Amino acid sequence: MPEQVEDRPPKAGDLVYRQSGWTRITHWLWAISLFFLLLTGLQIFNAHPTLYIGDQSGFSFDNAVFSMSGENTPQGPAGYTTILGYRFDTTGLFGVSEDRGQLVGRGFPAWATIPSYTDLATGRVIHFFFAWLLAGTLLVWLAASLANGHFRRDIVPSREDVRNLPKDIADHARLRFHHTRDYSVLQKLAYASVLVVMLPLMILTGLAMSPGMNAAMPWLPEILGGRQTARTIHFLVMVLLVGFFVVHMLMILAAGPLNEMRSIITGWYRTGSARHTRSGEE
């Protein structure tokens, strides 16, 4: 394993130890958990592909804010997605999609769900397993990060970070990345939004939809605006997490994927220019 020589500020080309073992392990457990949570969540959503605001839903209520549906038309089956009253034809992707050469009514297509066929029971079993794994991993990460200083150093922006925010935004817009041991303020804000806001909110809304948890904590659905609102928030957070993942991958590719992947796999990160060599490594 490469070692950083002498106690001095790292120079361009130095390898610095950036990610602790706790950070790396929990990162990959989250990645696996969120993958299965997403695809099984879409399987569960397909059982009733409509979102509402409030505590109840049904024919006597007019509180739907999002839906996917299929209809038979003179031209054949058609899929529609409705968002806040605005209807869009999404045939072939949402509402109606191809399955074994046939157009069938289905919220999300088969390739986007686990299992790929309609099986709500299996989807729920897998979904709940990885939900508890995610929640447990988040608690472990929080305890370890508070203990080793990762939370204070790499997640919570400092006053200096806030002052540097405009410059950091401009640098990212120009794809100018500063390869240092410390996270930039945009990185801190992005990771904080996921780890401190989105994941806890995802867990809370998931608990609010559980009848068993409703009996134990009846106040939880109420503070979230009702069980149906909790389901809608749950879905929206999922969309935000997918958006974060896409941006995260693009930033890794732009900043140097080999260096970034080495950091999250081994913990070691090369600062400055990658043209510098050290310990026989390019």
C-alpha cells in the first residue's frame, strides 16, 4: 500500500488517504441497496401506479397528482402518464409497454422492475430486506463518521466553504476540478442532501406507509400529511436520488474515473495532476 511520506501538506501527485474503511464499506452497501430498492420499488408501484396527496384514496376522492394508465384506442393500446392534470402519451415506455412482443398495460416496463414479471409479493420481500439494510448501514455510517471526524470534515460545510460557493459553482460549470484531499463545498452540499435529508426522509416515509408502524407510531403519517402523501414523497425522493446518481456518475467521469474509483475502493487518492508518478504508479 502506498504511504504518504513526511508530515507536510500534500503536493501535486501525492497519494493521500481520503476515504476510511467505514466510508468505503457503507458506500458500496448503499449502492447495492439502492439498486434493488429502486427496481423492486417500481415493481411495488406498478401494483397501483397512481400517487395521491392526503391520507386516503379511491373513487370518491379527487386527490391524484400522478398516474400511469393504459387504454384501448382505435389505433391499439396506448399508455398515458398524467402529472398534475396534464396528460402525456407515453406508449411503449410508461402505462403501456412491450412484453414478449405484445403491448401490455403496465406502469413501468418489465426491464425496469425486479422481478421483471408481475410479482408483488417477491418485490416486497426483496424491497424490505434492502430497506432495513440501508437503514442499518446509515446508522453505522453516522456513528463512525461522528467518531472519526468524517461528518464534520467532509459533510458539514464551513463558513469558508459557504464563501467559496460561487467560485466552486463556476469551477464546476467549467469542468475545473481541484484534486485535493478535501471535498469541495458543492460535494459537501450534495452528500449532505443525500445522507442527512433524502435517505432519512426515504426511511421515514417508508415507515409511514407500513400499517404495523402506523399502530406503533400513529403520529408519523400525520406529520407527513397522511399515508398517501408519504407515498408520494417516497416516490419523489426516489426520483431525486436517481438524479443525484446520474450527476454523480457524470462528475466522476469528468474528474477522472480511475482516480475517483481508486479512492472509493482503496481509500487512496492522487492529488493535483495525474501526470505525477509516485511509488511506481502513474
